[in-house]
Amino acid sequence: MTIDLQTLKCGECGSSVLKRTGLNEYTCEHCGSVTLVEDNVSDRLERVLDQVKNEAGRRLAAEEALKQKLLLRKIGIGVIAVLGVVLVGRIVGLFIGSGKPSPDARPAAVVAAVADRTIPPDGLKLGEPRQVLVGTGSSALPKLLVVARNETGKPLSRAGVRAIYYDGDSRLDERSEMLPVSVLQPGESAPALIDMPSGKNITRQELRVQKLAEPYSATEGPRMTFSRVRLVQQGERVRLVGRIANARTDGVMVGGIEVLATLYDDAGQVIGIGHGYGQANEIQPGAQTSVDVSIARFGRAAAIAAWDYRIGYSVVEASGARTPVLSADRVIRATGGPENFNPELRLGTDDLLAGDSERFDAKQLELLPLIDGRNNIQQRLFLTELVNRSADAIVLAPGGVISRFSGNKARGTTNISGLAYLYPGERFPIFLEPEDMEKLTETRIEWKPMRRAAMPGPRKPLEVRVTGTKAQTGSVLLNFSQRFIYKSVEVTGSVKNPGNGIVGKVRLWVSLRDRGGQLTGFKLVENLPAIAPGESVPFQVNVEQNGRDFASVTTLYQTE
């Protein structure tokens, strides 16, 4: 839950009924969501909440007085109406002589009933619990996996399960966990991972369903599905990424987007759970947002054979209040495993969800032939460049993993990263430093999914000038016994901002080239200050020469 300190409304449901439930912990009494705040925020929030409580008390008293006044007025009107009916009846009786009013006759009482939201807990059926390890290696945590099914016939709000752990007849501890959905609809099942006490001998456990209740309010509506969704795996990490659009035709804004993803093995056993929220808090009609859910895996010996997801959401009223939407058959199931990618690739949500028209064709990227070189202690290295061969498309966040081989034996990898974009014709310099310096025979590259952008693109225009170069030699002492001599070039220049806005976070790559235009060394300059319109800043950098003697200098820059 997030708290707006100006309106004091819950970020999940829009309610302003907040209660302090612990040190710097606040709970929304409407939807039950919890948030933690910093000490200074907690102090200010407590003072404001006290003011709100006083004001709320005054308003409540005024509202109750008004309700009682209206109720008395309604009772008075009812009594007058009943007396009028009785009087008319008596008058009619006098005229037609037809009987007397019964002495037992009395006005009908009007009873105001308060809706009871509680539901008997035996309607939430719990499956057989299973102890699992969540995580990898020494960081894996023991959890109790329980699958709950709603057989109450009614929607359940924030249903929870409590586990009581025993060692024989000795009670050890207890833990509670909410199901990872705000509303569990009739007939739905949902898994929950309950914490287990560590370092204790647990021989059995008892499960109890906590108090059940319906949502304060709910409305029927269409189920929400992903317009595009992918299940991806990188090593042990599994993610569900998807794009959600507000496709409602009634002009209603939706919010509180939550997604529950579940993985299954070929026997139908649950082997992974993930829960996440939409990146946008609210979605206007026709707008969209994305979701990136990290899934906790367990039972890693079993392959993923199927998976499903469900999307919960609320309609957002003009007042800001949110009403959960109940949708039939909202669980979407798919068969098959995830798409596998190299664990070293940096896969962004937008990159994975890009449509055909948004994607950059990796065939338009070229990795130039390797250039043999030496570092400052005469160890072998290789230089290369990544070139955008497209005539008119900018590649956004280009990246990939270069695998190095000596014959058929892998010799490590080099990750291409750090660029926000690469314009047509530009060259990005790269170092390759193999583990076995003398035996690199082949390289293979795996590209990440990439997006494209049209010109002029996101980069702010700058004017980079190289004003001077000075060839130098230096030396380095290795292990206090062996001295190596190396060449370098001191490059000086300036960066000017010809635009109308301030440009910050400028990154500048300075490259040395030989007479044939091949790369012979480069260095990244990251300490440039922000540049105001019309101003320029100087730079000076010492670039090691790793290949043949330099003849010229080129630059590549990036702005954010």
C-alpha cells in the first residue's frame, strides 16, 4: 500500500480509513493492505491522523445527529400516515357501519438491518500442505505450500491461512499468510507460501482458515487479459511479463492492477508462484500499462509444463474510491515451458513486450572483425566495434553476449551493455579479454530483444570538438620486479550545448584510430558536468594505445 500524505488515501482502494498497527506500520481498514513508512514520515503522519480522527469524530457526530433527525422525521411521517389510515378507516366505518378496528392492530415496525460480511471459514477448502525450499543454494528458505479453494459461493476479500507448527505434542510457533489475491472468486483456487520457523524440528502442522469476509463492495465486469504476454527464464530466474490495456467501452478508469502467476509440472503440481502489480497505478480508457512479475521457484528438479495467470482490477470512481471487479473465468492457462535466454542478458520489460513494428532487426547490427592488441602489461586482448548498419532506424538499448571459444572449448563471455541507443552508422567500441590470452579462435553472439526508434531520436544534440592530441609513453611495474612500457595519447577537447535546455549525464567515448581507420584504443569519459544552453565544457582524457600507432581520434556521446 502507498499513502498519499496530502489526501491520506490508501493507494490500493482509495480509502482514507488508516490505522497504525505497528512501528511505522499502517493498515487500511477497508482493504487490509499494509505499508511501512520512515520515522520522520511516521511522526508527521501520526499528527495528521490525530487531526483527521478529531475531524472525523466531529463529522461522524454531525452525521449521526443528522441521521437521527431524519429517522425521527421518517418515524413521525410514518406515525402520522398510520394514524391517518386508522382515522380514515374509522370514519368510513362510522358511515358504512362495517366493524371496528381490532384492538390488537399496531403500526408495522421498520427495522434497519446492517449487512453481515462474515462467511463461515469451512467454505475455504485447504489442500494437503507441502514443505518446499524457495530460492537457491544457501539462501533457500523453507516455506509451507498450501492451495486454497473457495467453495463458499461468495467472493472472499483478503482470505488468510494460519499454520501452527509442532514438534510432537509441543507447540513451536505459528505463522499466517494472506492468499496472493485481493479477491478470491467463487470456485477459484490460489496457492500461498507460509513462512516456517527456521532451525526447529517440525514434525507436523495444523492449518486454520482465518476469519472470512466478502468485499465491502464489488461489481460484475469483463475479465482482463494480457494483450501480449511472455514467460521467460534466465538461469534460475523466471519472469512473467505482460501488457495490459484498458479496453472498456464505458469510459471507466481502472486501477489496482494485480497479477498472480502460477507454474505447474507435468503432474499438475504447483512449482512456482509470482505476484505483482501494474506499473501504472491507474489506467485511463484506451491507455495501457505493463507488468513484470518475478516468480519464486521451488521443485527445481521438475520442468515447467504449464502455467496460468489471473488479473485482478478495480474500477476507479470519480471520488477516487475503488470497487473490485468480479469476472467469470478470469484464470488464463497455457501449456508449455518458458522462453530461455542467456542469464547474462539484461532484458527490459519494454524490450520483451515490443511488437513487430517496434522491434529492431538484429541483422542490422554488425560486430566488426577482432583487432589483435596488447594491454599495458603486454597481455593479449582484442578490440572490436558494434555498428548500426540501418539506414534510418535507431536501436534502443542495444545489447548481447559475446561468447569466446578456443576450438570447441568456451573461454568466457563479454557482455555488450551500457548504451541507451546507437544511431545509424555509429560505432560503439568494445574490449574482449579472453581468459586464455593466446588461444581465442572464434566468437559467437546472442542478441537480446531490442526496440527501434525513428530519427531524430532521444539524444540531445551536442557539438564535440577535439582540440589537441599528445602522444606519450608510460610504464607500469608488475609484482615489484618487471616493468612494462606502453603508449598512450592525451586527448583534449570541448563539448558544447547548442540547444535551449540543460543537458546532463553526458557520456563520451573517445577512440583512437590508425591510418586505416581501425580501432587502436578507447576510453569512456563519465565525469562531465551538466551543460547549460550555449555553454561548453572542456575534457581531457589519457587513452591507452592497444594496437598500431594512432592517426586520428573519433568520439561517440550519449545524453539522458
